[in-house]
Amino acid sequence: MAPDSELHYKEWIIPKNTPVAMSVYNMHYDSGVFPDPFAYKPERWLGDIDPRMNRYFVPWSKGSRDCPGKK
Ligand code: HEM
């Protein structure tokens, strides 16, 4: 996305019209959110899960151009 106004995020100021993107790979393999991320462990989704897991799981992307087929 390229915001049309200055964006403030934590201690950062992102000038307007700066292309901003996310990395699905880095989110899905973040070991702080998904311990042992390269292991096939579907049971990691069972029981009390770290709520960040849902926020960091983005196979359909995020935002205005995310997948309309995701539901
Ligand atoms: C497991 C199945 C699917 C996955 C993982 C998936 C994933 C994605 C992703 C990541 C994007 C964003 C692509 C980008 O940013 O360039 C996308 C876009 C899109 N997907 Fe899917 N998709 C799936 C199934 C479907 C289905 C079943 C449909 C339609 C019946 C569909 C229709 C679309 C369309 C039309 C877009 C473009 C949206 C736009 O650009 O505004 N997808 N999909």
C-alpha cells in the first residue's frame, strides 16, 4: 500500500506515498509466534493458542486487495 498521508507507527514516521508491504514468509516463520516454525505441527492450532498466531497467519494476504475467495 502507498498511504496518501504521513503514517505514524510506534517510533517511526513513514512519509506519504511510500510503498509499504508485508512479508508473509517472515510472518509465517516467525519463531517468536510459531515455535519450531519449520516443523509440521497442525496441533499447534489446538487448545489455548497465542492470539498472535491468528494475526500472523495471512495466507490470503491482508488489506484492500486480500483474497475475496478466503471465506
Ligand atoms: C486456499 C485458497 C486460496 C489462497 C491461499 C488464496 C490466496 C490469495 C492471495 C495471497 C491473494 C493476494 C494476491 C496478491 O496480493 O497479489 C489472492 C487474491 C485473489 N484471490 Fe485468492 N486465494 C485462494 C482461493 C481463491 C478462490 C477460491 C478465489 C475465487 C473463487 C480467489 C480469488 C482471488 C481474487 C479475485 C484475488 C484478487 C483480489 C484483488 O486483487 O483485489 N482466491 N488470493
